[in-house]
Amino acid sequence: MHAFDPSERTQDEVARFVKTVVTPRPIAWISTQSADGAENLAPFSSYNYVSLQEPTVLFNSPNGEPDELKDTARNALETEEFVVNVVTEADIERMDHTSAAIPEDESEFNLAEVDRGECETVAAPRVADAAVSMECTLYDSIEIHDKLMILGDVQYVHVDEGLLTDGKLDMRDLDTVGRLGGPYYTVSDTLPFERQF
Ligand SMILES: Cc1cc2nc3c(=O)[nH]c(=O)nc-3n(C[C@H](O)[C@H](O)[C@H](O)COP(=O)(O)O)c2cc1C
């Protein structure tokens, strides 16, 4: 077995290793709006849920002074709102396109030709045809080394009705996209083996 101490490798080597090992990662396609109304849409795969009874989700972005933050992080902190749109197979190309770095006053909704939907509890638009969108309000933000972890309480949910069976969302109907290491993506699919315990 090869073994190594991460502190003896370059930051790029360690990042590449961790992003290959922690896979597949879910993708939050996050829509936000700046304090002066400029909308933004970008994918974040350093994303997960934290609590469930009062659903709370998190994503991570590089930390820095406000003008150094990614637009998504700065908007979420400034407005205390963000929307997590779920990425399914039909969205891969448009989602990938929205990761392009474009000027703050230009919209990734226009760039990737993504239709906007209205939200109920937050000002930011949602992705109109996303399988699921979760409107969130800022719970907290935590500095972790060079990253900023942003946590949000889910306040309102939109689900594509065609995905519901007896009012419930079934995993077998939701082809969520995952991020792998390098430039690769995967799509969730169930295996013949099911959880036994
Ligand atoms: C699938 C995918 C996942 C990504 N995940 C993250 C992430 O977790 N954290 C991050 O800082 N950037 C992530 N990025 C890069 C951002 O999407 C990219 O920097 C984007 O331009 C940020 O946009 P913004 O400045 O409008 O917020 C990811 C990109 C892709 C394509």
C-alpha cells in the first residue's frame, strides 16, 4: 500500500486527490441575486445536507474579502438567501455552462439559456424546469481554512409533479447528476442490491 502525508504534497495534488476520492458528489445549482438585483447561477458540488427535521443544506466556496468571494457566496451572505436547484441528466450541459466565470453584472441564466421561475420566499429566481428547487435562507457561515461554508435553512420546495408517486419523490425517478474527479460526471442509477439493514 502506498501511504503519504498530505502536508508533504502540493496543494494542487491534495485537492485533486480529495476531489477524486470524495465521489460522486451531489451538485447544487445555486441561484442567487445580489443586493442590487443582479441574478446569478452556478454549480457547487461541495454540497450536502446537514439536518433533516428542519432541513438545512451547505455549500463551500473559497473564503476572502467580500470582493474576492465568488458571486454566489457574496450574494448569499449579503441577501441571506439562495436557491438550490437539483441537477438531473437533462441539465448537464446548461449547468456546466453556468460555471463559466463571467462579469458580475451578466446573468448565467441568459448565458446558458435557462428559464427563470419565481420563488415564494426569496427574491432570487429558481431554475424553472429543475426537477426540484429548494428556497433557502442563510443559517450561518463558517470559515474553514481557505473555505467558507455557507449553511441555509430550506424554507420552501418546488418539485416537478411528474416525479411524484402518491405525493412522494421516488429515487428511481430522479436521475440526479454527480460530479466525479477530473472533468467527469455521473448519473445516479439504482443497483440490483438494496439496503438490507
Ligand atoms: C460541477 C461543478 C461543481 C463545482 N463545485 C464548486 C464548489 O463546490 N465550490 C466552488 O467554489 N466552486 C465550484 N465550482 C466552480 C464554480 O461553479 C465556478 O467558480 C463559478 O464560476 C462560480 O460562479 P459565481 O462566481 O457566479 O458564483 C464547480 C463547477 C462545476 C462545473
